[in-house]
Amino acid sequence: MLIDIWHDRAVADLTLQRSPLPIAPTPTGPAEMCCAPVTQELLDAEQAAVLAARLKALADPARLRLVSLLANAAEHEACVCDLTAPLGLSQPTVSHHLKVLQQAGLVTREKRATWAYYSVVTEALDELAGLLSPRD
Amino acid sequence: MLIDIWHDRAVADLTLQRSPLPIAPTPTGPAEMCCAPVTQELLDAEQAAVLAARLKALADPARLRLVSLLANAAEHEACVCDLTAPLGLSQPTVSHHLKVLQQAGLVTREKRATWAYYSVVTEALDELAGLLSPRD
DNA sequence: AGCAAGCATCGACGTCTGTCAATAGAGATG
DNA sequence: CATCTCTATTGACAGACGTCGATGCTTGCT
């Protein structure tokens, strides 16, 4: 299932010089393994805090819908201006949520021209899922 | 890995008549499938709210440690009085967190004698994980 | 009946969080 | 340069949240 939230900007995009696609686009949250699955080993205070912080980044309706929008968007990415309308939230609020998601390592940001393109870090979601329920 | 937070109450427990192990011990949160995995279909507002509520129940250090304690406890269950010390939190606070977890369908409560035994609903964790990252 | 233990609820408190309007900054266009 | 678009930051505010002490309720024991 793919939702196109690209509109006519795809056309305008062609008229702009694109950035040379940096290999490492500033990964704020490296999303490193913080602990064993919750049900397998006892979490100490610090591990629990780290894991809770990541889950908390996802545990918000707006942010869940953002992740869903990004994952289902054409090219699996979208810029802020395409996300405000589907969410019914103001642009600053959307920017705020995206920043939270980025700092948790759940999305990446790539600036092209005046637009900031966000996309989901599927590996981060996978790892989070694996911590809740062991993949065996 | 098993952590024994049972102490000497296991002995005292034998002297008390046990409840006849009811089949359906008041499942507050039935943990029914709320939506497709986040990355596969677009979440609407309501689905996002439901999923966010469940994730929010887990997205707390104390509650994560509670789940971890329960999962790693002998018999895979524990009562409130065994959980306050490992967490370093007051009994009312622990009771509060357990209630949140129970309402989210992540733990079940079974009252035996004066003790309330909580245990993890692994299926709920599995489902939650499956919504973040599709299995197979 | 009286008492003690385990647990849930209540009330209160400080903190965190989601939201917006206003503003500032970066970048493209004319 | 002036202007426009897109995005990020700031400041402010209401509501939610985590925590605790005090209290009440249930259950078993004497």
C-alpha cells in the first residue's frame, strides 16, 4: 500500500540542483542495542531508562502517524510540508515531533534545497520490536 | 535467566487455602489487534491513539522494569510486596504502575489470599512487537 | 472482636509534554 | 537586493504524568 503525498512538488524538484547525497546524513540517534529482550534478562535502571526513552518517542499518536505516513509514502520519504495536512497539526508541531523521532533514531533527515526529507529507519523499529518480543 | 523474588513467602503460602484458579482472571485489557503494522498500512487517528496508548504503558522505566521483573521471576509471577524493593519505589507507586500495565493488557492480576500476583501477558508483547515490525 | 499485613485509592505536588502563534534562519527566485 | 517558501526555534500555556504520604479496604491470624 503506497500513499502518494508528493503532489506537484516532484516536478518542481527537478529544476533544483540536488545535494550530492551524503552517505552519512547526520544520524543523531545511532540506535545501538541497549539491552537484551525485556522478557529474557532483568533490566537495570539505566537500560530501562534508555529503552523507555525510545519507546516514548513512538508512544504518541501524532508520531505514530508520522512514521506510518513516511513508511507508506512514495519513495518512502516526505517533507514537513506534506505531513502537516494529513495530521491536522501546525507546522511547528510537526517539526517538533519529527525532531523527537530523529533524536530517538527512528527517522533520518536529509535536507534537499529548501525541503527537509524524512524517512523511517526500519532497522530501529525492528530492533525495538525485538526487545519487546525475542525473534528467536 | 530466572530471578527469585519469592523469599520465604512461598512457605507461608502453603498454609493458606488457594483460590480455585479461575480460568478467566478478569482480563481488563483484552489486547485485541488494533491495526496493521505501522509500516504496512496508513494509521488513521483512532488506530494511532489506541496503539500509542499501549506503547505509552510500556514507555516508562519503572514499568519496563516491572515487566522485566515479572518475566524473570520464579513462576513468572510476583506480588506487589516483592516488587517495591527492586524498583526503589513506594508501594502506592508500584500499584499505580501495575494498574497502568494491567489496563493496557500487558499484565494480568490474580488475587490469592491477601496477595495480588501479577504476571506478564507475553502475547500482548508479541503483538505490540509485530505492529512495530512485521514478522516474517 | 481485634489486630496485622498486603494492596488500592485519594489528594497533592512538581515535572514533563503536546500544542500553537510568533519569530528567525536558510535557500531559491525574480 | 527584495521577496517568497520551507523549516526550525522560541515562549507560553494547559493538560498529562510520576511520585509520595495518608487513608481505607480486604483478608488471614489470634
